[in-house]
Amino acid sequence: MRRQVRCLLIALCLAASAPLWLARWLRGSWALCGGALVRAGTRVCASYAMHPLRLRFSLARASRLIRFSAWMMLQNVAVGLVQRLPALVVGREWSGSALAFFNMSKELADLSSTEIGAPVRRVLYPGIAQIADHDERTRDVLVGATGVLALVTLPVPIGIGLVAQARGPVGRGPA
């Protein structure tokens, strides 16, 4: 745990300082692009440093990887459409301020699942990779983890929805 925190802190410091140094050196908006590349690179390097189970590059199972990647790409496209379609409809049918309000509301509703779910998924992935050859056990672990995540994260957006009417004027300020 201590090693993971140390690696994440180092990656965070590099990712936070890189755009600043690049902005000073490049004096333009390309510093943001460079900062994003440095952030992605440090996250990859930190993940390899934290987890000894990370796979190494090999073409031994390339066909299996391509089949899996094709399904993952299809799933990511579908998830992206499902996540962005409501915002596209709101942006098309109503004003920009309605879209901003919709996006902020959606972000607040998704906050619990993203902030709680991300660390759980980061820990869960190496464990599932170790038992991937045992279909029944993998299925049980995934179902159990999904149930625990739902049990922990679902009450937060429900609670936000229940108090939104009373707390809304405080967050928006005076009319």
C-alpha cells in the first residue's frame, strides 16, 4: 500500500509540474498537449512499478488479443454513445446554459461511482487477471464486486436527489 501511494504521488507530481515547465518552455497551448502526454506516460510507468503482474509485450497470443480488443472497442463505442447521447440531445434541443446545467447535474450524480469505483477497479483488475483462466471463479468475483460497488455507490446519488430541491438554491446562489 505504501509503495502504491508513493508511486501515485510521484506520478501526480510529475503530471502536475510537466505542463508548467512546458508552458514556460513552449510559451503556447502545446504545453497542455505535452502535459497530457507526460501524465499518461507517468501513469503507465507508475502502474508497471506498482503491480508486478503487469503483462509484458509479446505477440504469442496476438489473435486472441485482437479478438478481445475488437469487443472492447465495440463496447467502448457503445458506452460512449450511451453516455454522450443525452448531452447531445439536450445541447441540440435547448440552450447552452441548459446543457451546462445538465452536465453539472450528471457529473454530481456520477461522482460517487467514479471516485469510489476507480480505486476499486484498480485493485480488482490484477486479481481478476490472476484467476482469468477459471471462468466460474472470475464470474463470481465480478458479480460480487459489482454488487459491493452498487451497494456502496448507489446511495450517494439517491441522497443527492433527495436533498437537491432543498440544497439547490444554496449551490446556485441568489436568483
